[in-house]
Amino acid sequence: MNGLREATAEAVGRGDLDRLVRLVSDLCAAGDWEGVVLLRDRARAALERGLQLWPAAEYAEYRLALEAPGPYAGTVVVEGAGRFALGPLWEVAASTHAWEELAPHLPPGPARALAAQERVVRGEDLSAAPGVDRAVLDLPAVLQAWEPRYPVAVFHADKADFPGPMPPALRPVHLPLPGDFVEDDETVEALLDLARPWAEQSNGRVQAVLVEGRAEAAVAALGQRSVLAAEVGGVWALAAMTWAAASGGAYGRRRGTAAGRGAAWWALATVADLEWPPDPADLGGALAAMRWLAWEPPEFSMGWGLHLAGELPGEGLAFAVAASDSRREEGSPEAPSGG
């Protein structure tokens, strides 16, 4: 291990970023977590000498969050950390550590609460866990019986997988005339927020409408005349909204599955006209009562996509959201077909 630490000092002295990144992997393979911390600290300190070695420091923290024992993984989970990592470090750490292992070592603050909620979406019941700020997301600290088992991110040393819900079998549908628009800024904003980073931080776009009529009329109000579509259950719709809201799209910063769940709950509560925070039973009832439509425009073929519409029972109102994003080059590893 001393040889790896000596190599770290030498690489920092030469400003050899590529060598430092390889050394992070070597130190992790050796289980020298103190050595990884030392490399992180030396790479950051090199900035004072004008050496741009911060990517090695960022990568070291990512690997600590992903692979190191709780005392090391927990300490890097702070707000703002992992800005250039494959995901926020609270999600990375929570993907491979139980709450019992992380909790004693997580600093207080929003990142701690988000790490807790990431454990919740992975099935842990933290409703009685002490030291978690419930106000950060204002969500139950246990999955509800009516919620999906959300597809969650899987992180690796050099890549990450972000699965979404299984795409439904879509069929061609000719749409009716567009419904008349209904002004409701709060509802539209909640729907737009599901994919806002795709539009604001990446190449994508997101649209949302609330109209009189059925779900098909809401899709038509987005400028569509014929689409591929299928009715889906509320559980699928909530999982799709959560997946989209967790993602940063092609180039935006990923928000994480816990934040995605929060955005999906907020959108659902808003369209159902429920006060926040909603009673979970009321929200589950509203989800089940709505008619949901998954759809795709004919031109959508590859990339990040959320195309969803729903109807409010007994109110004669429907809503639709259309969001898409893609890389400048071909290929889009994060997006499941159909979004």
C-alpha cells in the first residue's frame, strides 16, 4: 500500500491526472480507503499550485461513496458533492449501503435526508429511524402498499445503469380535436418539473397542458394528430414519472430516485388537487382512480422520453406531458425505449 501512496505523491507532483485516476482504482482494489482519501485531499490541494486535478478528487469521492465501508462512504455524502459524478453521492452511497451502516457517519443536512429516502425507495422502512429530517422531501419514510417498486440506479466504477419501467405495447391511435385549454399554472408547472433539467440543463424540451376532455384530447393539445399509445395503470405511470424526474436527461445533473419520487408525488397531488403533504391513502386513491395513457409521437425513436396523459375522474379534465432529450451523438444509454 505504501507503494501506491508513493505513486500518488509522485503523480500529484507531476500533475498526471490520468495516472491519478488509475491509482484511485488501484487503491480501491487494495482496500486502502485511507489512501483514497489522501489522494482526494492531495488532488484538491494541488489547485493552489494551478494544477487541475479536481477530476481525480471527484472520482475518488465517487468510489468512496460506492465501495468503501460506512465510515468512509458516509463522510463524502454532503450537499454539492458529486457534481460531476454519475449520480448524486447520496444516491451512490445508498445504492450499496444499508441505512444502519451509513447513518452513524452521515453529516447532518439535506444530503443525509436524501440518502435516507434513497434507502426507502430501495425497500427500507425508516419511518421510526431517528436523525432524519422529514421536511427535506416531506415524503413517507416507507414505501406505500400502492406504490410501485421503483426501478433504481445501479452504479459501477466506470458506468451506471438507470432502468425505467417496462415499456407498454403501443398501437397507432388517431387523436380527436384538441381539448380547450384550462389555465392552471400550478398544475402545469408541477408537470413541467418532472423533466425540467432536460430542458434547462441539456438539449431537451418539455411541454405540459391541462384541458377539457379526455386524455387523447390533452395529447392532441400538444400538437399531435396521431400517436402510438396504450392505456397503463397508475402504478406504471408513477414509476415513469419518478424515473423521468430522477434523471438529468442527456447532459443535465441527475437528481436521484428519491427526488424523482418527490417530484412525482408533487405532480400527482397537484393534478388531484390535494393539499401538500397529501395523506398517502388519498394520493393512492387518486392515482388508482385516474385513467392513464402512455404515448409516443411518431418521430420519437431514441433518447430520454416521458410521454404521459391522464384524466381526472368526474371532472371532465385531462392533462398531458411530453418531454424528450437526446445526445448530440448517437446512442442514449440511460433511456429505456418509450421513456
